[in-house]
Amino acid sequence: MSYIPVLMLMAVGVLVAAAVLVITHLLGPRIKHALKDQPFECGVPPLGDARQRFSVRFYLVAILFLLFDVEVLFFYPWAVVYRKFLTINSFILVEMVVFTAILLVGYWYILRKGALEWE
């Protein structure tokens, strides 16, 4: 019974979205032109096929960047809390040293595998 306002809000959202789609379909321009149907890339005429193959290394480097970037984000809360809890116990410092060691081992592993080398 308490979900009725939420369901009503969702229904209003769906109705508004459907109304906008219908109105733009009815009132939108209908002039077809071959030049307008071409892909547009920053004012430069398109060259070649749009379905190019990318090297797997591109995706691998992107995933590794995200992985290490997100893991490094854990340093910020630790740095904020570290000064306050430094006198209480040193477990926080040991935990972060272990975390950093795991990061460095992972980084060393991907360097040894040659995951970041472009040929």
C-alpha cells in the first residue's frame, strides 16, 4: 500500500516519455535527403567503414587503467582517517601496506606479461 505513490510517479514518467516520443514523431520534420542521412564526424567526411576492428590491447589497457585507478581511490579515505587513528593502533598502516603490496605485485605481473607494451 505504501508503494502506490512510487508506482504513480513511475506511471507519470512513462506517460511523459511516451507523450514526448509521440509528439516529436507527429511534429518532427519528414524531409528525407541523402546528404542528411550520411554519418557526420566533426565536419570531416567519413572515410572507410565504421565497423573497424580494434586491437584487444586497447581494451586490456583500458580495463587495467580502470582497475588500478579505482583501487587507488581507496587511498583517499585511508589518508583522511589515518591521522586521526595513528595514535590508537597501527593496524591501519599495516593494512594499507599489505594493500599497496598487492597492488604492486599485480602491477609487476602485468608488466612482466607485457600487457602494456604496444607493438
